[in-house]
Amino acid sequence: MRSLVAAMAGAVLATAWVTGAGAETLTAATGYRVEYDRYAAVGREQPVALVFMHGKNGAHDARNLKTLAEKIARVGFTVYLPSMPWSKRWDGTVADATAALDALVALAAKDGKKVAVGGQSMGAAFALVYRAADPPPALIGKVLTSPGGLLDLTPPGSLFWKTITPSLERAKALEAAGKAKEKTNFGGANVVGTRSVEESYEMAPEVYLSFHDVARFPSVRAALAKTSLPVFWATGTRDPIGNAKRRTFEMIPANPASAYVELDGDHNSTMLVASDGIIAWLQARAAR
């Protein structure tokens, strides 16, 4: 672990500039259409690709995600940034998200490549629960930065549940009335920087419940216990999400290839602060 952390601190990057190839799409098994940007590896291509997902109510083409993808691509890793169902469009369910990630992993694994999946905030949480017990053969690890939306680890009575419970009850009532697919506004809770904030989302009740109902979103607690792949887990010292720190990382079975780092960053900035560590960890996976 000490040697890996040292490598993280000293990763040296090439200076070539890289840009995304522009929006591409694929269709998942559920019929969900995934828009994504592909950042091609520069120079000698590594045998590992990274699929990295944005946070809740976010966008795959956000500037900080582009910056991360460009930096990782410059050292030889192809990076895929998809627009997931929890984007600002809120246009799909957990089943759609799983199917989308299945399709993206299969795409990234073409020509015999290995694949790591990861993300920021909700993207990290979904990478964690994604096929924890039955990973695809090409999947060799997970990159989690500032995990958020860890539903069944969030204490009852917390501000999160107080904020969303009225919308949860209304979504269930609309579903029971046969209006599961009719879009309307719901309340949400998110973290921006060092602050917890309330948000408003427009989506169908079935989509809202899929990502906010603890009985429908995959159990994070169960996924932690079933995770056998190595994990890179980065959180910020100024990230207010307390249930995404070392104590939760240590619920994953011990793996010598896993790494936990707590860096000087908040919920949003930690992703870029951790970029050298992500690169070093990917390089270690590629060298195996």
C-alpha cells in the first residue's frame, strides 16, 4: 500500500493534448439510448479502459469530467464518459443504468481490453453496486470518488430523508394511481462542494422511486460485502458526506490491490485532486 500511495503522489504525465471524439450513442438491452464521449488514448495504449460516470443531476460533458478524462487519456488509457439516467434529463431507471453500463463495458472491452468502471458521487455509488457479486469477465476494478447516494447507509431521520420523504410518498401515490410514467416535479437532496442543498427534479415517478426508494435502489451495504474486485476510493476532507469515508471503505473485503485516500478536497473538487492517484492505480492494474 505504501508503494502505491507513493506512486500516486509522483505520477508523471505526458504533455500531449487530447479532446473527446464528440457525442456517440449506443442502445442498451432495455432500449435505453446512452450518449457518451470517448477520449482516445494518446501514445502507447494501455490494456485497460475506464468508464467513468457523472454525479446526480449532472452531465457527462461537464468541464471537470472532461479535464479528468483528458488527463487520463494522455497517459494511454481510453476513457468513456456516458450520460447516465440520473443526469439532468432523469430519463431512465436503475434497470436502464445497469443495462447501459453492461453495454459500455462490452464496448470498452472490445479487442480484449480490460475495463474499470467508476464515477463521482452518484456515479461512484452506482459503480459500487454495479454487479458486485457477478462482475463481467472484462471488469478488473472500480474507481470511486466522493461516493454519494448511499441510500441504505443513510441514517433514518437525517436531513436527506426529511428532504425527500414528501416526494417519495407522492411518487408512490402517483404510481398507485397508474401515473408511473407521467413526468412531474419532485424534491431532491444533493451535495455541492461542502454544502447539502435541496433541488427540484422533473421526471417520471418510476424514475424517482428507482433512485430514491431504499427498497428499489440496490443495497449499498450488500454490495460492499460482495465486492471482490479491487477498488480505488477517494474522498475529501471537506466532503460533508460522513458515510463515504474509511469506515465504509473497510466494509469491503480486504484486497491488497485496493486503496483508500482522503485528500484536501470537497465533494466536487476531490475527483480532480485524486487524478494522479487514479492514474497510478490504473497503471498498476494495467501492469498485471
